[in-house]
Amino acid sequence: MNMAKKKAQIEVILLILLSNFMHFANIRLISSQSHVNIKCMKTQKEALIRVKEDFSDPSGRLVSWEGEDCCKWRGVVCNNETGYVVKLKLRNPFPNVFEGDGTDCSLSGKINPSLLNIKYLNYLDLSFNNFGGIEIPKFLGSLKKLRYLNISNAYFGGTIPPHIGNLSRLRFLDLNSYTVEPAENNLQWLSGLYSLEYLNLGKVDLKRSADQWLLSVNMLPSLQELHLPHCGLSVLPVSLSYVNFSSLSVLDLSNNDFNSSIPHWLFNLSKLSYLDLGSSNLQGTISAEFANMTSLQTLDLSKNYFLGGQLSKNLAICNLQKLDLSVNNFSGEIIELIDGLSMCQNSKLEILNLGHNLELGGFLPDSIGNLRNLKSIALRENSFIGSIPYSIGNLSSLEELYLLATTMSGEIPESLGQLSSLVTLDISEIQLKGVVTEAHFLNLHNLKELSVSKFSLSPKLSLAFNISTEWIPPFKLRYLKLRSCQVGPKFPPWLRYQNDLRTFILRNNGIVDSIPPWFWELELELDELDLGYNQLRGRIPNSLKFSYMSTVYLNWNRFEGPLPPWSSNVSALYLSHNLFSGPIPQDIGDRLPLLTDIDLSQNSLNGSIPMSIGKLNTLTTFDSSNNHLIGKVPGFWENLPFLYVLDLANNSLTGPIPSSICSLSSLKFLMLSNNLLHGELPAALQNCTGMITLDLGDNRFSGNLPAWIGEKMSSLLILRLRSNLFNGNIPTNFCNLSSLHILDIADNHISGIIPSCVGDWSGMTSDLDTQLYEGQLLVFAKGRELLYKDTLYLVNLIDISSNNLSGQVPGGLNDLYKLGTLNLSDNHLTGKIPDKIGRLQRVETLDLSRNRLNGIIPPNMTDMTSLNHLNLSYNELWGRIPTGNQFSTLLDPSIYIGNPGLCGSPLPKMCSEENVPSGKSDGAEESEGGDHDKWWLFLSVGLGFAMGFWGVCGTLVISRYWRHAFFQFVDEALDWLFVTVVLNSYVCGE
């Protein structure tokens, strides 16, 4: 009975509940149906129309802002119950004009105050528009219900109005990239935003708030995200008495200039999950307190060049998903960090970047294979040793693997072939060896980018690809770079399946073959094609397609035939050291309007330089040297304002240098050597004030050496004017070329003296050997012509030989201690070889032959320990030839021939007392025995005077007979002299 009664009660209760539920459902349904007909209020619609009228809308984003119901307008959101406009979402949908259809979708103009009539507005987004630097309207501070305000990247300017501080309900504020007037800049207005949860002031200039920014931010108790990157902050307090924003989960202070250590108050932010302090000039080491930040998921301390020390397990935070410590000064071994991370039961680490820590090394431990959630590993420019661990094949989630420029070595493990998620594999600049087979790529179904390369161009390739000709790769690559590894001698057949390639680099792979027809039939559209430094042969078809601003490298092969009509999208063309023949296409400037770099050197091209090249107004380098070009140098250069390198050397060009070439204010390298050019150098060439290399040698230029070279080209590093018809003196203002390290004006008709100020060429005294591109140069040194390219910056040379110079060898040359070659031969120089010439200890070639130099060979020349080519022949030198050091290897008698006064090895003439100087040198005599010899001199003179005096006068004093005879002789002599003078005077008078 009781059970039945209870059952009935329960049924009644359920019936009541069901009735109530149906009642509320009906009310909700009726309410929702009534909302269908709710429209925005007229006052708000009119306010929006006035707002629209003050906007400039070139893309028609607001074209829907018409009609009665503003709630249906694009970007307008209304409350479903009241019809009030509560949100304006006017963010530019395509901030990048290259997105969408390319139309500029940004709004501009000004914000109409009618916005205040939208009283219930709680969300306003105007980001990524363009308001042209106008100030933020102060009336925005009156939108009291606003909770979300985003005007980032909208080109507002002026000062941030403090009225924004009145928006006490604001939870989200983004002013990123706002242009602020530094003089008025402060953050005191932040104190009113006590509900703020998100604050982004990225790229806002806060230099004037450097001392108060942390105190201002610390007054926001609800703050969860703080973004202050690129704000010019210079003060990062190490301590903070009370942390008020303890709810902070995201903190971005990157790209500032704190010059500080990592502050201690950070470790009180227990909820912090994202910390970015990259590029903030942090110093010191990483605190052990990081181990307590267990909520941390992202830690970025990259690009703090003075942040260092050893990495320990303190950073082995198990919740960490991203760890970026790249571009710092960390050292020691990596084992403790990796082992610590691998001990997490469920490591969440996905991104690990330790690149560009040059002293960070040790073995890459096998425990890295336990970090199974890793998606990206970047280890660039470290000092890791050993081989790639086999356990890396366990990282089934790995998508990116970068092992670049480390000291690792050994073979590539086959386990890499198990990384089925791998998209990018880059193992470049490692001393790899062994053989790569199909097993290394077995399961790489997702691979899109493959780079296995070394920068070296050595023909000895330690890593070889041994791939079956029948192999079908499991991947479709977009990017392929195989450089300095053995892929040939045959062109790889497996490439026939790679029809998605955008970048294709097979450089220095030992391929000796023609490119098969199937490759040209792939119909690739390439960003970059590089087949350089192989032995590929044949002709290039006309079917190649390229994407916009693409580059082509086919240099150092054996391609032949005429230059093909390349795609108009090509911007750089490197075809040097091939067998291309025929003329340069006359319409090359029309067909390839985007060209910025042209290298056609070392081919067999003929004909003239096309005038259409003058249409390439973005051209920066033009090299057609070492061909068979004829005709005059064209005069279109005023149309090429960015031309940086012009090399027309080793052709058969004629005529003078056109004056228009002097309009090239950007020109740094001008090489016109070994042509048939003539005339005087145009004075307007001095407009090229930034010239670095000027090589006009082996032509028929005439006139005086231009003094303006020394006045206007102060940046000149190389001046080569040899084998021309220049005359006159060496201008003394050539000494203003302080950076000069190669001067070659040999084989001209230059006269006068060598300026004594040559010691001012500090380019031959400074120890700073900065590797700069200086072109290539043919230099006569070590008795032969040598071509220098990549090491040209290390050559220090003075060659003034085969001229008509006179005078002495200036002592200032002794100060150019970096000098490697000094050639003053075949002139009319006189005097002695400078005593201190031995200071030139880096000189390898010294030629002073065929002059009129005299004196001894300075003994300190034996200090020139780098000397390997010496010529002192046909001078007037004498004395013993020095011995010791390098002189013991210079045993060719022709070095000293034509100096009859020289003796000693290697000459057959032995030295005797007559032709051997009494001392080592004038200076040595005085320094070693000067005082001793003076005393002997004074003693000899004194004794001689005493002997002479008493030998005569003593005899007269002692003997009367001799005394009378002596004085009688004197009297008779005086009488005879008197009579003779009188008679001669009488005769002359008659």
C-alpha cells in the first residue's frame, strides 16, 4: 500500500515538472518568435548612417548599410532581445592587399561623434584600417558600456587620450602599432581600467614611461594578458614589492632594451603559461626558479646575446610546449636538458630551438627519442659532435628537423625514414659521409622540403646518393636542395616524379650528363633553378617556366648554343663558365624586364652589347666579361640608377668610356680591363664617389693620372690602371685613399717620384680583414699572373713597375706591414734600399730589379720570413748577400745578377776584405761599436799630432845648426816670393 502511494506521489511530481518545462519552453518559443520581427532603433540606424558618411570605403564594405533594419548590415550586431546595436565589427578582412582580389579594403576618414548615440555598444573593432594618423577621438571615453576596443594597426596617431581610462568596464584593449607622441606619453590612465583582462600596446613608443610602466600595469588586478613588444622600454625592475596582477597568464615583453637580468618577480606569476622575453637585451644566466613555473607552456628567451651559462634540468618543465633559446650565448653540453625533458612521463614539448649558440655542444643524446610530441627541432650553428642519434626515428610527430652548421659528422641514420609526419628535413653544413639509399626515405610520405648540402665546392664529395633507377619516391617535394654531395654521374631518374617542385637545386653533385627530355616535360614553374658546378651539357629548351622574380643558376657547366628566350618572370640570370655562343639577344631588355642581375661571363658570346639593356631600370649587376664582344661601350647608363657592378673586362670593346657611365652614383665596381678602349678618363667619373674597385688595366687610356681619383673616391679598395699610356706624376692626393689595399699602375709612362706619404694607406696596415665582395682581379705576383676571387680581400699589393719613376724608395713603405707584394722594378730609382724594410714580414713578392739602387742589402731583410719571390737584379748593390731564414731558400743566382759588387752565396763570387763592409750596416756600426771606435779615433789623432809636432819642432829646439838652417831657408823663400810677385805685377801693368 505504501509502495503504491509513493509511486503515485512520484508520478504527480514528474507531471508537475514536465508541465513547468513545457510552460517555459512555450514562453521561450513565443519570445524567440517575437524577436524575429525586432529591428534596430531608428536613432541608432541614423547614427550608423552618419558614421558611414564620414568613412571612405573604396572597396564597398559598407554598401549593405541601407534599408530599415540596421541589424542586417555587414559588421553590425544587435541584441536579439532588445534590438540595440551592441557590436561594430569593422576590422579590415584583408590587411594584406595581396590577399583577396587585391583591392584595398581599409576604411579611412574619421569617426563621427554620432557613435555616442549607440548607447549600448560594448564591442568596437576598427583594426587594420587606415585613419591616416588622426588622433583617437576623446569621446570614445564616454562609451561607458564598452568592454572590447580594438583599434590596432589602424594608423591612429597623436597621444593616447587619457579619457580611455574612463572605460571602467573595458576588458579588452588593443592599441598595437599605435603612433604615440613620446613627449605626451604616459600610462597613468591605465589605473581606471580595473576590469581589464587583455592589454596590447605593442610598438607603442613608451620610452617616456620607462620608469613607471610596471607600476601602472601592476594596478590592473584582473589582467590576464599583457603584450608590450617593441615599446622602447629600457627599465625592467628586478624586484617588485607586491605583484597585483597575479592572474597573468600571458606576458610578452620582447624586442625591448632592458639591459637587465631576468627579474625575480616573474617567478611569483604561478599562472603564467606564455612568456616571451626575446630580443630584450637580457643578461646573466637562467635562474633555477624556472623549475617552479609548472604552468609554463611557451618560453621564448631568444636573441639575448649576453644571456648565457649552461643549460640544466631547471628548464625541464613538463608542461612546456615551446622552448626557444636560440641566438644566445649558452655553452656547455645539452645532455642534462634533454635528459631532464625526456624524464617527464608525458612530455608535451613540441618546439625546441637551440640554434645559434656557438658554444653549446656535446653529443645529441639518445634520450631525445623519448620526446615523442616534438614537432620541430632546430639546431643551427652549434658545436654538437658525434652523429645523428638513431633514436630520432622514434619522433613520429616530428614535422621539421633542422640540423645546420654544427660540427656533427658521421652517417645519416636510416631511422629518419620512419618519420612519417616529417615535412621539412634540412641537414646542411654537416660533415656527413656514407651512402643515402631508398631506406632513408621509406615512410616520408609527407615530405615537402629536403635539403642536404654543404657550402664547399670541393670535388671530393663524402656523401653519396645510391638510388635505384627504378625507385618511385613516396613524397612530392616543393623544395629540393642537394649541394656538394655525390648524386651523379647520371641525372637522377627519380626526379621524373617530382612535378610539384618550386625550388630545384642540384649544385656540385658530380653530374656528367645531359638533362633528359622528361625533365623539361614536367612543366615546372620554379622560383629557383640551380644546376651550377656540374658537367651538364646540351642546349636549354625554350619551354622553361618560372614564377615571379625567380632566379636561374646554370653556371660552371657545359651548356651550349644560343641564349634561350627566358621567361619574363626571371629576375636573376647566372650563366657564366659555359659554352653559350652567338650574340646577346638584342631584345633582352624587353623580354626580361625584371632582371636585376646578369652574369654571362666566361662564354663565347659575340656581337655588341644590346641597347635594350638600358631599359632594365632595376639592374644592379651586369657581367659579360671574358667573351668576344665588340663595338663601343653603349651610352644608356643614366637609365640604370641602381647599377652596382659593371664588368665588361676581357672583350674587344673599343672607343672611349662614355660620359653617361658617370651618372651611376650607385656604381661600386667598374671593371673594363683588357679591351681596346682609349682616350682620357672622363672627369665626370668622379661622381662615382662610392667606388670600391676600379680596374681599367690593359687598354690604351692616356693623359695624366687623374688627381680626382684621390679626392673623390675615398672608399677605393682596388685601383688597377696597369698597361695603359698614362703619363705625368703620381698625384700626392692618392695618399688620401686610406682604404686602398691594391695599387697597380705598372707598365705606363709615369715619371717623378713615389710620394713619401704612401705610409698613409691604412688599408695595408689595419688588421681588420673584413670579407667583402670586391669582384675578381688578375694580379701579377710571385712571378706569374694569378686570378683572385673569393680571397681578393686578403691581397695587399703595390705594383708601380715599368715606368719612369726616379728618386729614392720612400721609407713610408716600411709601415705597410700587411703588404704582400711590392714591385718597383724597371724604373730609375736611386739611393739605398730602406734600412727598415725587414719590417715587411708578410711580403711574399719583392721586386726591385732594373733600377739604380746602391749600397748593401739590409741584413734585416732576413726577417721577411714570408718572402718566396725576390728580384734585386741589375742595380748597383754591393757587399755580402745576407744569409739565414728565407734567404737560405732563395738560391737562384739570377735574383742578384747585374750587381757586380755583390758577393757570397748563391753567386760564384766569394767575398774578400775589400768588398765586405766593416759592419753590418751604417746603423749597425754605430749601434754596436760606435763608442769604442770613437775612442780609438781620438787616440790615433792625438798620437799623430804629437809625433808630427815634436818630430819637427823638437829637432829645431835641440839642434842650433838645424835651427839656423831652417830659418835661413824660410827667409830666402819669402824673398823669392816677394820678387816674383813684384815682377808679375809690373808685367801686367805694361
